[in-house]
Amino acid sequence: MSDVKEKAMDLHRKLKGKLSVNARQPITSKEDLSLYYTPGVGAVSDYIAKHPEEARNLTGLNNSVAIVSDGSAVLGLGNIGPQAGLPVMEGKALLFKQFADIDGYPIVINSHTADDIVKTVEAIAPSFGGINLEDIAAPICFEVEDRLKKSLDIPVMHDDQHGTAVVVLAGLINAFKITGRSFDDTKFVIVGSGAAGTAIAKLLKKYGANELLIVDSKGTLAQDRADLNEQKQQLLSLVGGPDQSTDLSGALKDADVFVGVSKANLLTEAHVKSMNKDPIIFAMANPDPEILPSVALSAGAAVVATGRSDFPNQVNNALAFPGIFRGALDNQVSAITDDHKIKAAEAIAGLISNPTPEEIIPDVFDDRLVAAIAKEIV
């Protein structure tokens, strides 16, 4: 890991940023200048003023996404601020370009209030065809996304929430094929009630999950918990939580699926053994998972996924967001819905024709991904 960190530092120092702006057409003459800039461009602007619906056909709107962050929840580093989050936003733009040929523009905001973030995004929205919210801490991220989805007529998605949820659902669809389970008679335990955990719970519920337990640092969300904030109360109402709270061990007894978006080494071999036969383990804490795959498998797990590329079945948001935004832009979708997310998950899962415990999720470099997802976002 230290070697990777040193190489990353050297590379970033050498490149001084991972992005640049390139012209689609070079200017080689005065005639070119008159067409691409003044006076010719005035005719284009005048036309858009009278026909704003044509802006997507005459500018780069249809291929541009703002990648917006306040730097309050960057990777596993926490609230490190907007400038420190900029390398991550540049990296996200690189992924947009690499996988979906979308122009992503990092926008970091020096404020951590929902009002400031919303007002800033609303003010710059005319420059973009979509908004990708990134690394904004819970619970503010929920309010920001909800308000922007209501006020803007372009797609808005908080990838930390929904990209993760889509890939988790895709992986579970295929894991269930291996273990012979169905969503309506499976006991799920989700550890972590932040952005990703909330979105996962909501999407699993939408897909047909009946029994969902959500665990935070104090135990399961339950009716007897007087310390739940508004977001957790809403989540409890959604999943139909138990009357009395219990700890992680109690939640995992006879469970079928563990989904972790929490912290390293939280899950033990004894926990896995207390679950139902052939449990499914999604241990996605980064950089170190809640349990190592080798330990989970030796304890009886049938399928294990993590967030790391050096283990099988990496749950990586890059499997989902390029195709989702490609489809949203190409098909001029004004909002990304739960149905879109489900269709994206099914498209991802469908690329694995014969799932095995070592392969329930496609590789992020699978060149079929973006097209398969994009055609579903209509």
C-alpha cells in the first residue's frame, strides 16, 4: 500500500492535475475564428435565446457533467475540505471520460451547508447536462440531492449513495442465483446508515426485500431508540424496523446477507458462523473490509464481495455511473429514478451469464457495460 501511495504522489506531482481541455476543432484561419467565435457565434447565441430547447444541439451541454463536492466525506479520509478533495474529483472526471466519453468538470465548494451547496449548483446548472454529487457527508447529502432534483430539470445523482446501491443490487442478483435465494424471503443486515447504507436499504426494499435490519454504531435501528435523527427515523419507517434494538451479533443471528459500508474488521468468523447456511457477505469498507474474504469463506460464506480490486467481486461505483449518465444525457432524461437504478443493476448483473462465487460482478473494464446500462436509462 505504501508503494502505491508513493507512486500516486509522484504521478500527481509530475502531471499537476489529471485533466486538460482540448478543442474539438482547431482554429487555423481567420475564417475559422469568425465562425467559432465572433461574429459567427453571435448567431448561435441569438438562436438559443429564442429557442432554448436547442441548446443541447448547439453546445456541449449534452456531454457535460458537473462533479460537485464540498470535500466533507472524501474516501475514507473524512472532512478534508474542498481543495484536498479536488484530486478525487479530477479522478472521477477521468473515469467519466475513460468509460463513457463524458466531459466531467470538478467543482469543489468551500462551504458545508445545504443552502450554500444547493444555491451554488442551481447557479451553475445552465452550464451542464447533469450533476454528479460526490463525497458530501450525510445527512446533508440527502437534503442537497432532494432539493436539487426538485429544482433542476437535468439529472442529479449522488454517486456515493446510488452508484454503490446499484452495484450492490447487481451483485446480489447474481449471488442469489448461486445460493438459490429470493429477495422476499431473505434476511438482510446492513451495517452503516450513512449515504451508501441508506441508499442500499431503499433500493433493496424497492426490489422486494422484506426483512431488513440496519445497524449503526449503537445497534440496530429500532422503535425503542430515542437517539435517531430525522434521516434514521425515516429509514426506520421505510424498512419497518423491530420494536427493540439489538447489537450486531443479535442482528446477524440467522441472517442470510451481510452488507457492510462501515469500518474494518467489524465482522468476525463467529458472526459469519451464526448466520444461515451459505451466507452472502458484502464487506465494502475501504481500504480494509469488515472481514477478509479468506476468513469469511473459511467460516462458511458462499459468496464474498469487497470494495477492493485485489479481491474477487469488487463493488465499484465505476461499474454504474458512467453508463447511467451516458444514458441520461443521450436520452435527455430529466431525472434518474429508482426504476432506472434497478434497470441499471439488472443490466450489470446480466453481463455475467454464468455467475460463480468468484464472479458475480463484471470487471470495470468490460467494454459492454456503458452501452448495456445506457440503453435502459430512458
